[in-house]
Amino acid sequence: MNQETFKAIQGPLKDTYRENPEQAIVTLRASGIMGENVSCKVETGKALVQAGLHPATGGDGTFICSGDMLLEALVACAGVTLGAVSTSLGIPIKNGNVRAEGDIDFRGTLGVSKEAPVGFKNIRLYFDLDTDADEEQLAALLKLTERYCVVLQTLKHSCEISSQYS
């Protein structure tokens, strides 16, 4: 998608939301069905995903871990946001990869240590881009991607996140 087409698609939406802010409020939903062997089947809208315990908490590795799903949601949102921002700014990206890593001390979730936090302690987001953009453009791209990524902004309110190119 080019910059002109992208702006033509988003322009009317932005105008509507400026004039009628209440129309910008959208409720997203997720649902799951509790399953056998400490699992939960989650409807993703496109596929059925079965989540279960991570091997570090006693899972056998046959189910996806919800922590992995959280990182996948971050990667998906950051990738889409980066694409939208680059298109909006007219910064062509030939190819790109987005990846996230997060550190969890499983002593917390297993109740082994009250000092160990439950959840991610740190999350790192990496963008590997094939682009002719200069450093100034890359800095703007990263800044705006961080600013407009819904999942990243949501997570920032509860845990430390850093973003960098690798």
C-alpha cells in the first residue's frame, strides 16, 4: 500500500473520530473455553489456539503459553504499527522482522518466592529492517511506532519495555 492510498483510507476515519469522538471507542473481545490438562481454547478470530502451562511451570510443551501469546500480540501490533507509520511517512521498508523477548522468574507464578514478581520483569522489542531510511528517519519511525502501538502502550503501564534495533 502506498502513502496516498493509506491516507485516503485513514483520512475519513480520522475526520469522523474528530467530529464524533464516541465513534472511536471500540470494544475488542476475546474468549476461551477451559479444557483438559489445565488448558484453555482461545478463539483468535482466524484460528483456534490451545493455551496451557509453560514447561517451566509443569506443562508438557504441547500447548502454547499465554506469555508467548502476549509477546506474539506485541510483535503483531508493533509490526502493523511500524508498517502504518512507515507508509504514512513515506519511508519504504523493503523487508522487516519484528521480535520480542521477555524475562519471567517462574518462582513468582509458582509461589516459590514472594519476592519474585509474577509476570514479565522486562520485555525487549527488536526491529530488523531492510530500508534506505537514514538514522533520523529510523528514530522517528521507532518513536512513532512506540507511541501508536496499542499493545506496547498497554504493557508500558505495568512493566518495563525497551525497544531497539539489532
